[in-house]
Amino acid sequence: MQTQSSWRIAIIGLMATCAALLPGLSQAREHSAQLSANDKQFIIEAAQGGLAEVKMGEVALQKAKDETVKKLAQHIVKDHNAANEQLMNVAKDLGVKVPADVGVEHQQKIKQLSKMDTTVVDQTYVSQQIKGHQEMISLFQQQLKQGQNEELVAFAKETLPTLKEHLAMAQKLDAADGQPQR
């Protein structure tokens, strides 16, 4: 008798716990279903781009010769780690899974940079940062104009100045021949 009573209490407790968790779970699914295709695509592209910036920055920190390039890489890694975490939290709240990898195109660029001779890493990294940040700025500006989810629009608005700062820093390093200033 005592065992049956204990089991009943345990089952009732488990059911109560499940009942408490289900609304949050269904709410996350509801948010995900309500996101537009553009908003979902923004999450994917922003996440992959942010992860790629961190990985390229880590390669540059190991292989770059120029200290200003290393400082740029360090700054970018720090900022993109913070932005990536923020995007992951927003996506989680919306019930959207963020990609854990950088995607094929970014992976090829990272692999290419990591295999380069150190004499060309500085120039290549700076060039990649200019091009990559121009693309990301365009993506974030598009989200500001066309995004339907308020949280994602707010994330884009908050992150855009940092992306523009990174672009300006990379452009400053890019001299007439594309060589970082020494």
C-alpha cells in the first residue's frame, strides 16, 4: 500500500512538472512557426557569418605577422562571440535552432586562410574582413528594412554599428596595395 501511494505521488508530481513545461515548449514552437522565411534565413546567415568571423579571427591571431592585424582579429573575435551569444539567445526564445557550423562557403575561406603562408595572411585576412563585413552589413540593413520579428530587428539594429566599426578598422589597415600598415 505504501509503495502504491509513493508511486501515485511521484506520477502526480511528474505530470505537474510536464504540465508546467508544456506551455513554454509550445510557445517556442509557436514563435518559430510565426517567423517569416526572411527572418529564419537572417538567423542562419547571421549565425554562420558570426561563427566564421570568430574562426577566421582565431586563424589570424595564430598566423598574422602584423600586430595591428592581430589586434583587429582579437577585437573582431571578442565582438562576434558576444553577438553570436546574443543571437543564440534570441533564436532560442523564438524556438529556432541556430546552425552550429559556418557553412561550406565560409569553411572553404577559413581552410584557405589557415593553409596560407604567413607572409600573405595579413593581407588576405584584412581583405576577407572588408568583403565579409560589407556582406554582413548589407544583410543586417536588409533585416532592418524587411524583418518582421521585433527581436531580430532589434538585434540587427544593435549589432550594425559594431559591424560598421569592424569594416572601418579593416579598411584603415588596407593600404594602397592592400598591405596592412606597419
